[in-house]
Amino acid sequence: MSYMLLVMLPTMALSGLASMMVKRTFAKYETVQSSRGINGAEAARIMLERKGVTNCTIEPISGRLSDHYDPRSRTLRLSEPVYNSTSLSAVGVACHEAGHALQHAQGYPWLKMRSSLVPVTNLTSKASMPIIMVGFMMQAMAPVLGQWVLIAGCVLFAAAVVFAVVTLPVEWDASARAKKAMLEANLLADNEVTGAGRVLNAAFLTYLASAIASIMTLLYYMHRAGLFRR
């Protein structure tokens, strides 16, 4: 019950609010076409070529808000509402993903750190919850052993928390690069960059909400493990 009140409900509300904001903001500026008439794929390509990055493939992908950059294949994948669209939302999202490609090309340290954490996080995130659940069950039968199992689960879950926190500067920097490029490369008019920037700001809130939710969950498990007792 305490988990529901202290962690689950607040994090669900925070994540839901952030998701609603990004969808609403994207939809709002999806109907506003840029005066330059440059679509998302073209904007990303221009942004990359201006910085000398010519080895990045840009391709369409199905879905909505499924845009991402794959550093393994140096491929920038843009969703259908972004790839061919000339809306402010499309240009903003495309330039944000191009920002990740620039980070990769320039060896941005936070991106390198996040990439190195991916295999570790994939492993620990799957293992942490079963171990934590076992720790909870063991506390009733063998309190000391159950506590140590819980602590082990918390250590594993902490890797996911670190990943979520490291993601924040990566996403913020990519958006900053996008906003700068939209102006410098004349991809959007000055008054249009504000609208595209709002889409990126709303998207960043989803990553912030995820990091806060992860931290709150870890703190709760640490409390249940008795790590805050004197």
C-alpha cells in the first residue's frame, strides 16, 4: 500500500502528464507549416552536412514519435509524421535526432557514457525486479538474508537510475544543438524556432519524468531494505 501511495501513483501521474504534454505540443505544431518549406529529412541532412557529417544515413520508419538515432549503424530514423513533413514539429524533432548524430561524430562524453551503460542496464534492469521481489518475500522468513537480497536488487536497479540520469544531459544537449542549427542554417524563420523549441522542451520533460520516477522507486526500495535506518 505504501508503494502505491508513495511511488506508483506519483510516478504514474508525472509520467502521464509529461507524455500528454509532448503529444499535445507535437500535435499543435504539427499543423503549422514552416515558411522555408524544408521537411524533416532535409533539415536533418542540412544540419549534419554543415558540420561535416556525411556518413549518417537518414531513413523513414513506421510509427509516431518513434524517431531515434542508432549509433551502431550511424542511422537516423525519422517517423512518418517527421520524415516528409514541413511542419515545425517535424523540423524540430528531426534536428534533435541529428543533434545525437553530431554528438556521436564529435565524441560527446555524455553520449559515450550512456552508450557504454546500455548493455549493463539491459542486463541489470531485467534482473533487479525479480531479485527485489524475492528479497521482499524472504524478509518475513529470514529478515537478515532478505535484507541482503533486497540490497543486491537495489544495487542492480541503481544502474537503471544512473542510465536515466545520464540521459538528461544527452537529450538537453541534442535539443540545444537543434535550436542553434535551426537558426544558423536558416531552416526556420526566427519566430518559428520558438514553436519548434517548445516541442523539444516538452519531449525533454518525458526524460526528466522518467529519471525522477526511477530515483523515487530506488529510494523506496532502499528504505524497505533498511538502508536509511540508524
